[in-house]
Amino acid sequence: MSQGQGPRIGVVLVGHGELPKDIPREILGEYFELMARRRTAIEDARFKRLEEEISSWSRTPENDPYFYGLMEIGNELKRIGKFANVWIAFNEFCKPTLLEALKEACKSDVDVIVVSTVMLTRGGHHSEDEIPSTIEEARLSCEKPIIYVWPIDPRDTALFLLGQIEKAIDGRRIV
């Protein structure tokens, strides 16, 4: 896609997010215990502090390869797509959140914002519920068009997977 003419396109690439491998088990235990039950106001405040601590945890390629893997996909997407910018966002456990990335994109010099996710299968809560509702929230204060690439055509996903399967087979030289 050429950015020489026409609108400047920005992409927000959304991934699930993972827990860092080196976060203490005590923090995770308390976090998931509070997540699983109804919380008092005090417990809810503690849960939010834990959520903030987890999402703000320092990420490295060793403690969160998913984070860096998504960054790599975003960089490649920007390079081959020639988009004005590509922002990365996460549904949980990491920063920036989708809403944070959308706010940044809305303040940028792009003309159109396209949201795409690496979660390609229909029926997922994040892709079908959370991402659209977050986009709607962002639209309330964003004057730019926001396009959500959803649903993903199952044939396109199958063709992508077929290409990966063929590369794996060719690499093994199976006859």
C-alpha cells in the first residue's frame, strides 16, 4: 500500500497479551484469586493495583516473547504495508491497552485508523466483543474514521496456514 497519495493510514495491531514469565507467583495468585470472585470495594481497588502492576511489568524478550513477537509483526506490517504508523495494543496483561493505542492514533497525523487483530478465529470474546466495544468508546472522542478488520474470512486464514504448512513440509523435504 502506497502512502504517497491518498489518506495517511495508521494501523492498530491488537494481540491478546501474556503474563511475564518472571512475575512473582504471589502476585499472580492474588490477582487470579481476586479475579475469580465478587470483590468488595477494597478488594476491587487491590485488584486494579495488581492489574496495573502486571501490565506495567518490564518486558524483555526472555520474560515475554509474545510481546516482542507482536512488536516484530507490527514492524514488518509497517514496512511492507507502508503505513504512516503501526501501533501495538493488547487486550490484557500488557500495555498499551487498545484504548490507549487508539487515543494515541487519534492524536496523530493519520487520516484513517484501521484496527486489526492477530486473533483470527470467530467466536473469541476479545475479537467479537471487547475490541468492538473499545473502538466504540474511542469513537466518542476521535474525529477520525476507525475501521475494524473483522470478521476475517476463514478462507484467507486457511490460505495463510496452507502457506505455512507448505513451507514446513518443504523444509523437511517430505516425499
